[in-house]
Amino acid sequence: MEIQSVGKNSIYEFIKSRKDITNFAYRKISDQTLRNIIECGSWAPLPKEGYEPWKVNVVVHPTVKQMIAELMDFDIGSIISDANADLVIFRKENEESDRDDDLISIGAFIQNILLFAHSVEDLGATLINKIQDHSDEVLKIFKLSPTEYELIAIIGMGAIDEELQKKSKTDGSRLPIDNYVDTF
């Protein structure tokens, strides 16, 4: 899996070309690739200097993936169990931090991860964020305290199954920006 070169002139098209990939072929993602992806995420804006509000648990073991998948509905559980790696993202609870600031920073962290994963040839990823109902159970799987961590999202990633992805019903289209932008 090689990183694609993205020039400044093509960054617009590169960002627009990122789509959620939910169909994965079995192929291991190297530890170094996973580390590079997470490191790129860490270059997100921070809520305050030296404070990174996220914790990431990288799940590659089939048993742990299945434990998480069984908590979710069938479609989401299938994505989690089929992904080559799942990044389970938590917010670190901190009395000195502002939750809203932390969430904005974690959102940028997640977007950086999704974009960098998109830059790796044949690698796809999807954001799974409808998981808060299962937060306590996921925290228990990792033996994390709900007073110290808050489950935010899971990113499923893996080698793209091109055949299945072509059959996928989503086209990734967006509303025209005039639907949500006003200029004053």
C-alpha cells in the first residue's frame, strides 16, 4: 500500500474524491501504515498547546472486533467485523478541558485520519458514529473507566473490495453550498 502524491492544485479534487468505504477485502494493514495514519490525525488543531484530547485503540484481533460488532446493529457490526482494522476513538475526560473544544479537535483528528487513509493506495475507511448507546459496553471491553473516557467514534478501514463497493448504493453526493452558506 503506497501513499498517493497530492499536489496543492489537486487537493480540492482529492478531498472531494474521498468516499466512505464499507466493503473490505481481506488484506492486513501494516503496523507502520496504521501508525502513519494515526500520526497524521494527531496534526489536527489542539484545544490547547500540548493537550491531545483523544485516545485511540487499534483493533485488529478478530475476537475483539467481534465483541464490538455484536453490540451494534447488523450493518454497523458487519463493517466493524469486516474491516482490516478498527480505530476506536475516545475523548479523554479532563476537568481542565472544555468538552466542546475537545470534540472540535477530535473531529479534525478524525478527518485527518480519513483523508490520509484515502491517500494510501487501495485503502478505504468509514466513520461510524452512531455508537454512543453502546459506550459503556465498549469501555468495558477495553477496561476503561467511563469517568476517564468517552466513546466518540470508530473508524473502520481496510483494503477496498472493489467489486462489492461498486454495488454500494451511496454516491457520496453533497448538497450545493448555497443550501447552507450565507454571506454577509
